Amino acid sequence: YEELMKVASIEPLVNTFENNPLLYRKEWCDYFQQKGVVVQAYKPLQRGGPVLDSPTVKGIAEKAKKTPAQVCLRWNLEKGNAVVFKSLTPSRIEENVQVFDFSLSSEDMAKLDAL
């Protein structure tokens, strides 16, 4: 960002990078949010990868009566990040947008942060 701003005439509004509970880039998120740049979480579900099989994520999902994917998406939203997810399956797309009817406790957020 600092190097870019030495030559750019327009500040970036969004920065997209992989961010999920197993790959939490806290320093990056904090830095760009402090600069007023929206963090857009790319691959918040690791393309169905290990984050969805994490016992911690599964436990929080069970407690919240949500899916592990919904917990991971909600985690990013509660961090103030925009999320981009991809699915070709209509039922998963519908599931992935149903993340605004619950919130995660500060304890659960801390557990996810620690992964």
C-alpha cells in the first residue's frame, strides 16, 4: 500500500485477499481498515477446505444451529470485512447468504481468531 501510494493518484477503496479463521491476517485487516480500505475476504471458505472441518468451527456451528460455512462467513462479516464466496450449487448459495440472522459471541470470535 505504501509503495503504491508513492505513485498512485487515487487511493484504493478495496483490497482483496484470502482471509478465514485458519488464515486470519489480522495485521493486514487492521492496517487496511485503519486506512479506510475495505477488506474483501477472498476464499473465506477455503473452497470447502480444512476450515470447514475444524472441530472448533463445527462446534460453534452446532451451538448456533448453523453450518460451518455460515460461521466462517459470519466471522468475516463481524470483522467488518466484505466476503466473496463461490458456489455452483443453488442450495449452498442460498445457505451462504443466510448469515444475517445470528451473531457470534465474543468468546466464539476469540476461539476462531486463535485457529
